[in-house]
Amino acid sequence: MSFSQLGLSDKVIGAIDAAGYKTPTPIQEQAIPHVLARRDVLGIAQTGTGKTAAFVLPMLTMLEKGRARARMPRTLILEPTRELAAQVAESFEKYGKNHKLNVALIIGGVSFGDQDAKLLRGVDVLIATPGRLLDHSERGRLLLSGCELLIIDEADRMLDMGFIPDIERIGKLVPFTRQTLFFTATMPPEIQRIADNFLHNPVRVEVSKPATAATTITQGQVAVGREGHEKRDTLRRLIRGAENFKNAIIFCNRKREVALLHKSLVSHGFNAVALHGDLDQSSRTAALESFRNGSAKLLIASDVAARGLDIPAVSHVFNFDVPHHPDDYVHRIGRTGRAGLTGTAITLVAPIDGKSVAAIEKLMGMPIPQMGEPAPAETPDAASGEQRPNRRPPGERSSERSEGRGSRGGRNRGGRDRHSRPESHQEIQPAAPGQDQPAVPVAPVSIERPQAGNDQSRPPREASRPRHEPRQPQGNIPVRRGEPQPKREQADEEPDGRHLPAFLLRPVTIKA
Ligand code: AMP
């Protein structure tokens, strides 16, 4: 099937040609005619399937008739994160290049004033994160009663991030008669309930991952001790020794760890940027852009910040922390090996991670192969983006102490390492001299990611409010009490055993 058979307007077809797309993806082929027929659609599809164009292209066609009124957007797209919202806004620039439509991005972390001015001018397409949207609505700056089309994107991610109460409130502000498109990667019962509430007689469109989904990703796990500096040291060796290295995303479970690791890698001369929810919007945008355009080779990120982002051609994924949720592992490693390319995903596993690894292996239906210890890299790998060599002999710890020094009184001095137990420090031994093997010996495995709709293995999640999209008290707007608390990123502050001060871990002799 070709795009011209889907019922899209000439202007849209022109933009698709300019984008170089030859044929619609399965989700586009199946969803677009129904969207144009004004049916509600339940789309079960992941990022990478072309789902954004599946709703943007017919929206553009439909919006050619009619015009926007002040403060009354004609259509509304809800996204769980600012980055995803910005990415959808970019899609409108690309596919809407032949249109003159007012597109407004209403996200947290940027000034209200500019957003307010845009709303006043009249908006054809409003792309928003739920918290900031409700803030504008509560201030009386936004009326959703003229909204003809509501799109809820990444609904399962909204659930993870505790946005469902906000989504339900927004659902009551848009007219009952609107058309609704609802996209989710998985279909847990709670999402099914929301879908049943929001959609009227929907067409269900379900696509498995693209043909390249069963791509060959070489996976491996490396045992590390629990000490932060030891893990960072292992990571550096893995990066330096990585074969066919182009660039890498390094995932941490906590924002604090993202910041710490970023500082550490930079101080060791790596070309790295960080992405987590506590960074201001301009830093987040700049980090993503420099990773996308290749000027930064390493992106250190948390799950919440990185999920769903369209970052093409990543050669390596490193799990600096084992994710607590096994489905996050699948999402993380799915960042590499895209579009038919091969990729490598390596997970650093500390002793306390046993349960998490077992859950991942159960979900994947196969073990993550154990890897040997990474060899020390005496000369830096230019491809890794490292800018200066680290000639420190294996075993010397002084450079760990220098981490973060560049930033005056660096936080590292007061961070976790301050509490490290010297007696538990273990250097990873280098490979035997003359051993002619890659620093990263791994067994290639072909992964089948869990199918959309199968969420049985997903552990229950508590509702939470995302930290990076906070409902700040604005003027006389109260923060709602009793709201669910953020989970993953806020877990930065939650004790889980890894952040215990060293004195609590020392053996104690109690005298009778
Ligand atoms: P998405 O799943 O919406 O994040 O899209 C993933 C990537 O696929 C984006 O980089 C799009 O530019 C690209 N894409 C979307 N539709 C097509 C198509 N029909 N042909 C080729 N690439 C596409």
C-alpha cells in the first residue's frame, strides 16, 4: 500500500515525499483511514513503529478545514514527558511544512508567559504534558471545550508516572463528543480501564515491533562490587574496550547517580552528557541535541527521561544499574540494534541485583550471558569520545578521589564515595597478559521482546507523580494534597540498601 491510498491530503503527501518515506508502516496503514473516518482508535504500538506519524498525518489533513479560536485549542495531544512532547512538536514541523497551523507546546520547566501568549493567539494543535496543561486550565487561560480531537500517547508510561488522575481530569474538560486516539505499548488492566472510559466504540489497531525488532543485540552481564567507584571504573574499562563503538546510552536508576556518573566520566575525559528529570529544560534539550548530532558520544540517562525518545543508531547500551522493572531492561537495550544494525547491551550487576536479574531473565526467557572481567585500557579508544588518556595503572585509586574536582568542592566529596568501605574495595583484575581476546567477550543472542499486550510479567507499580513535571504552587493555585508521589526518579531519595552509610554496614561486636 502507498500513502496516496490512505486518504491523506495533497499537502501531507508532499511533506511525506519530502521526508523520504516510501510506504506507510503497519500502524500507519491500519490507523490512518480510521482516524480520517473520525473513529476512535486504540493503538497498541511502541516507539519506533511510526506511531507518531500515524496520528500526526491524518490530524494535519483534518485540520485543513476550520480555524482556531483564542484560548480554545482544536486538538490536544498529551505526552508523559517534555522530551516526547517536544519530539511530537518536531513531527508537526516536518510533516506540516506545507501547512500554516499554530502548534503550541505546553510543558513544564519553561515560562508561563510565552505559553499563555500562544494560547491567546489561538492554537490548532496543543501538545502538552498533563501537569502544566492543568495549571493553565486552572488559571482560566485555557478552555478545552472546543477540542475536537484528543490524543493520549504512551498511556502505559502515563500510568507508570502517576499521571492517570490528571488524565482523567483532563478527560472531563474536553467535550464528550470529541474523537479520541489512545496509544499504549502494553495493555495492563488499569490501562484497559482508562481506554474503556475514554474511547467510544474504538477500532483496535495492534502492531508488533517492526521487522527489525528481533534484531541481534549482543547482551552480557558483568559482575561488580557494590562500591560506586568500582562500578565506575569497570564501566570506563568496558567503554574503552568496546568493539565497534560509536556511541552509548548509559542507564542509571536514579537522577543522583546520573549526575554523579556524568561528572565522573567527564572528569575522566569522556565526551558525555546527562539527561534526567532535575535538569532544567534547556540543559535537557541541549544534551539530547549534542548526543543526536554526535558531538557527545555518551548519554547518561534515567529511564523516565529517556524512554520513548527517538535516538537513532546507538551502538552500545550500558546498564550502570540493573533496572528494578524487567520491562525497563527491554526498553533500555532496545535503544541499540535498531533499524537492522547490530548492537551491544552490557549490564553491570552488583551482588544485591540478583533478584532483578532473575526477573529480567524470566521475562526474556533466557539468561543474560556472563562476561569476563573487562581488560584495562591503557590507551584510550578515540571512537569512544574519550579526550584524554587515563594511564593510571590498575589498582590505583587516587583518580577516583579526583572525580568531580573540576567542579570546585564537587559533590562527589560528600557523595556516596565518602562512605565507601575501604576494606571492601576490590580492583577488577586485568585480563592475563598476551590474552588475545576482546575486552568484552560476549555471547550474541537474538532477543524477542515481549509482545505488546502481554504485561503479565510487569510487577505492580504504585501510582506516582513525576518529579520532572511537578505541579508547583503557582500564584494562588494550591498543590493538591494526597496526590500520589513520584516513584522512579524520586527513588533518588529513597533508601534501598545501596545508599547506606558505611558505618551501618560494618560488622558490630556486641559484648555480653
Ligand atoms: P515513531 O515510532 O513515531 O517514534 O517513529 C520512529 C521513526 O520512524 C521516526 O524517526 C520517523 O521519522 C520514522 N518513520 C515514521 N514513519 C515512517 C515511514 N513510513 N517510513 C520511514 N520512516 C518512518
